[in-house]
Amino acid sequence: MDRRLPGDVELSIEHRNALIRGISEFFDEEFELELSEFRAGMILDMFLAKLSPVIYNSAIYDARSFLTERLEDMEATLFAKEQREPNTEHGGTK
């Protein structure tokens, strides 16, 4: 059974390896530091642990705001603006 919590990020092996390569290349190009795959993986894990909840919560907030706006639009579009008088021609009373 999957025990992930909201905000946890699960990367495929391919994505993880690509990110580790990217981190290694970044450190090499920007800082002239060679990182082992292990150290680049540790950096990736640290950033995922620190950033994942922040990014996840921001995405949830954005989705909630978007849906709230759509629901408000739906209310304005679907609900009657004012009470109507009953139609007396079809058996309604006044």
C-alpha cells in the first residue's frame, strides 16, 4: 500500500538520474566542483524534502482559488437573480 503523504514527490529512476546529472553538471559549470553521484543525490533529496511541501501547498492553494472562482461564476450564471411571480395561466396562484 502506498504510504506517501500529500506533498511527497516520487521520481522515476529515469527522472532521478537525469536530475542528479543536472545537479552534477550545474556544480561543475557554475562552481567548478565535481560532485559524485552520491553527493548530487543527497543534494537532490535535501531540495525535494525542503521544497516539495512548499510547491505542493502552493499548487493546492492555486487549484482551490481557481475552483472557487469557477464556483462563484457558476452561482452567478445559474441562480435566478430575483424571485419570479407564479404563472397564473398554468394553475399557479397569485
